Amino acid sequence: MCSVIQIFEFMTLLDGLTTAQTIKKRIQTEVAERVSVGKRPPHLAAVLVGDNGASQTYVTAKVKACEEVGFKSTLIQREAEITEQELLKIVHDLNENPEIDGYIVQLPLPKHINELHILLAIDPSKDVDGFHPENVGKMALNLPGFLPATPYGIITLLKEYGIETEGKHCVVLGRSSIVGLPVSILLQRNTYPGNCTVTIAHSKTKNLKSVLQSADIIIAAIGKPAFVTADMVKEGVVVVDVGITRVPDDSRKSGFRISGDVDFQGVSVKSSFITPVPGGVGPMTIASLLLNTLQAAK
Amino acid sequence: MCSVIQIFEFMTLLDGLTTAQTIKKRIQTEVAERVSVGKRPPHLAAVLVGDNGASQTYVTAKVKACEEVGFKSTLIQREAEITEQELLKIVHDLNENPEIDGYIVQLPLPKHINELHILLAIDPSKDVDGFHPENVGKMALNLPGFLPATPYGIITLLKEYGIETEGKHCVVLGRSSIVGLPVSILLQRNTYPGNCTVTIAHSKTKNLKSVLQSADIIIAAIGKPAFVTADMVKEGVVVVDVGITRVPDDSRKSGFRISGDVDFQGVSVKSSFITPVPGGVGPMTIASLLLNTLQAAK
């Protein structure tokens, strides 16, 4: 009981669901204004290959989010057997189609397709996932471009909650090209949110516990359920949990539950701010995709 | 006297001058082989605008290095009064010229010219400085491209001396887009040299002294002469000093001397490996530019 009381006394939930709703309302208003002056609504296309359950869930959520804010959306669904050439043809057509402002190709792709070939074929000006090297480079150089959706969602969440970042020690756990590395770049930039002293930690890091204990802000993005435990963090830490691993759970109808990288129950007691999973970074990623698509339409 | 003895007992100089010579010899051999089978030598062009003394020194050194290894080089020199349009025309011509494998536009440019416009106009496949967003993004995503010359020189120097990097805590001091940020990206990658736990520190970092004291490897790139002193580092540290600031010095004929960011006399006593300034990172930067140009020619 004591720990429950402590949670409510000291900890604020970084509520990605509500924050994403707020952002979507702003986008909705802007779209309505654009349409009222005769402009067409922004148009996002999503390419989904094969029948990966998680991918289907994500793409469905993205398409639904488009409808909520008044975007047009197009779902292009193909069997897992599609060839790389056929998929490249779809990408080229999307690049050429002036009706499409931005599009995503949902990852992972079937193994016989080289994801890099697809990524490099995407027109950077329509790359609303922000994965193309040109957009990654622009982010690193602090130039206008599309920020990768999950890191963009993370910094937006920190901003909406007014989290202090300047001079704070931020430990990013995980160095993936779509989360860990880009968020480490964003949080060291000379802006707000930013100006953190950033440490990027990973599987080869020694004394990980003491590295995490020195963190004012932790971004956990390694995909290991409940990896970060209470003994690894200091009092008052800000925790952003990017993990979304499906863990078998017989008590659920689906047979699984979603687990973050952080042991929420233990860590939340010591946190000043913490994201839940689900309902934290996930909805913010989708909101960021919409922000990028709106930017592409402009 | 004691400290001098300690230097020679414990410290190894990361001799960029000698290492760069070794690399240049390898390049020279490869160029000679290419020429012997009828291929033309790699061709680097350098664009120099105005009469900045340091820029002239750098460009002269680059052209001289080309001659040493058997490259063809072309120096395009223009008055500071050149317009942005005229400079863009030169860049476009270099992009189109099949005889030029790679080129650099020496920075800084006069204030009336937007450096970003020039940078973005450079064909990424000829951007042997590795400054274009597409090359920066490829580096971040671990894809083949041109690495920025100074960070490339730093990791090559660590490699040539067989410095252990995996699991080491590397503190990068400074977050510039041409040195600090890219070297922080390179040293966290899952490769050798790399796999460091990297902390990027800068002007907004708190407790900088204790951050530096925790470092196994320090890359100092802030442009503040002799900023890093012996009390800030731990015994056995590896130190790479990227600073090259001109400090007034009446005892020199030139009226200045070159100072690094590290107080060499004090810090070298506690170091296992340390670069001198000059003769450390500077020559390695030029060697990297040659490596990139050779790669462009292939």
C-alpha cells in the first residue's frame, strides 16, 4: 500500500494517449481550416506487406488516426510473396503521385526483400517516417526535414509536460537507428527539448547499473521486457519507456500482453515522471506521423 | 624531471604525422597500381574563397598531400567578393565534370554567402568532406558513404594504434556538426573502433569535471586552448585533442602558435595515449580526405 501512496504523491504519468489526443485535435483544426479555404486534406499512404500481426495492428491504428484528424489515407496491402521489384514499383508510383503527400512502408518486410533498397527508393520529401538517410542527416545537422516518428514523439511528450532538459544527464538505453540513436542526437541539440548531456548505452556497456543510476532522464529502448528495475534508477528520475514487447499471457484473450522495457510498478515509485506502456510513447509515435504528414502537405 | 620520466614510461604518443604518412604510402601504392593498368589517377578539386590565412594553410596542405600520393588536384581560388550565384555555378560545374572524383569547398565562406546553400548543392557522391546531410545520415545508419574527414581520421588513428574501445566510456567534448556529433555517432557503433558507451558533453553540461574524470577515452573538440587540465582526467586515459586554435605568441615569427584543447604537459603525464597538437588529428584529417577521394574514384 505504501508504494501506491508514494506513486500518487510524487509521480506524474507522462500520458501519451491524452497528449496525442490534444495534438490530433490541433491537427484536426488545421486540416479543417485548410479544407475551408479550398485546399485538399493531407493524404497519407501506408504500404503493408504480409500478415505480421503487430504490423497489421500498427497500420490499422495509423489509418484510423488519419480518419480522426480529417486526413485522406490509402492502405496498400500486398501478400508476403510480392517481389522486391514489385514493391519498388509501388514505391516509385507513390513518389510520382502528386495526390500523396507522404507515405510509410511498414517494417519488417519479408526476408526476401532488402529493406535498405526500399528505404533508399523512398523520396525523402515524402518520407514521413523520417528513416531515409537524408532526413536522418538533416536531423543530425539541425536542418529542416522529417524527424523519425518515435524520437519526435518522445521529445514532443517531454515538451508538452514542460520537463526540464537543459544540463540534465540523459541516458539512452539502446542504439537502434530508429529510436536510440536519433533520440540521443535530438536530446543533445542546442534547443528545447535538448541541451542534455547524453550518454548512449547498449549491450556492450559496462557497469550499466551505475550508468543508469547517474541519469536524470532515462529513455529505454532495447526491447527487453521489464529490464530496468527500481534499484537501477535514482529518486526523481524521468523515465520514457519505448519498449513494446508482446509477452505470452494466458490470462488475456489475445494470449499476450504488451510489456515495456521498464518494470513500471517498481520504477514508478522513484520517478518524478514516467510513461506507461501501453499509452505512453506508442500514441505519440502516431501523432508524430500525422505531424510529419501535415508538414509534407504544406 | 620526474614528470618527463613518467611520460616516457607510461605514455604513448598517438603520432598522427607518422600514421598519416603510412596511410599516404598505402594510397600512393594503390594509385600507382591503378595508373599502371591504364586508369587515370584520382582527382580532387578544392575551392578556396577569400584570403583567410588558416583556410589558405589548410587548402595548401591538402593540395600538397594530393601531389604526394599521385592524385591530380585542382585549386579553384576566388576573391571574397564572389556572389553566391557564382559560387553555386562552380559547384554545379564540379558536380557535372566527370574528370573530378571529389571536391571540397573550404569553410568558412564570406558572410554574404549561405554556407548551407552551397553544402546542399554539392553532389553527395563527390562530397569527400562528408558534410552533406545524405552522407551524415548514412554514417548514422551505418551505410556506405563518405565519413566526415576529421572523425574518420580520429577513428583511424585509434585503429592504427590498436586502442581498445569496446565497453570503454568515451566522453566527447563538443557537439559541432563536423567533429563532436559525428565522432560520438561513430564511436557508439557496433564495430571496431566503436562499441563505446559514449557521452556527449558541451557548454550546457553540469559537473563537467566529474564527467571527464569518468572517461576512459576523451575526444576534445571545443576550440578552447588548454581547456582540459590534468585534474580533470583519470590515470591511463586515452586523449584525442582536436583543437587547433591560433594563440598569439610574440616569440614566434608568425606571431602565433597552435594550441590544442588539452593542456598537453599536464594531461600527458596521466595518459596512456595522447595526440600532440600539431601533429595529431590534423594530418589524419588530410589522410582521411585522401582516402575518401580514392573511394570516390573507385
